[in-house]
Amino acid sequence: FGVSASVEEALHWYQRAAAHGNSVAESRLGQLWYDVGRYDEAMTWFRKAAEKDNGHALMHIGAAYFNGTGVPARDYKQGVRMYQRAAAQGDVVAMRNLALAFKDGQGVPRDLS
């Protein structure tokens, strides 16, 4: 498109949109912070977006509980709850992660039916 990638520029515009309560921008800010290992900052933004039922943010919170990053402790049951909420919003990654949780019996009884 003739525009160079700039994390700083993306951060600027996501912050402006998030300041107006845009849940997509809040979730994308969470993703940016998560990608650079600033998990506490990431979770702050994911939680803001999750309060608005943003599926992407809910999925990432679920993944954080499964991985034990940015949360007090690994908690598969809480991760499954977040994946379920994200799936209800149409997040296909959360749907896949739920399928894996049921296949492996993580946070839910194992169910291959």
C-alpha cells in the first residue's frame, strides 16, 4: 500500500481510538503489549475490551489462563470460560481452542463425541 510498518504509529492510533472506548483498538493494544512481553499492560487492555464482549480480547484472556501468562496462575477452567464467551462472539480461534480443551480434558471433562 506504500506505507511502511510502524509499531509506534499503530500504537498512537490504537490509543486514540481506545480513548474513545473502541473495543477493537483496546484489544489490539493488548495484542501489541502481549507481543513484546508486557503482559500486565496487555491484560489491562484485553480486560477493557472484554468488558464490551470483544471476542478477540476474550480469546486472548482465555489463552493467558491456559499459558499462565499475565494472570496470577494457570487456570484451565477460567480459560475455558473465557473461550466460551469469545466463541459466543464468533471468535473462531476460541472455538478451535475449546475443541482442543475438550479433546485434551483441560478445564473440562474429556469429550471426543
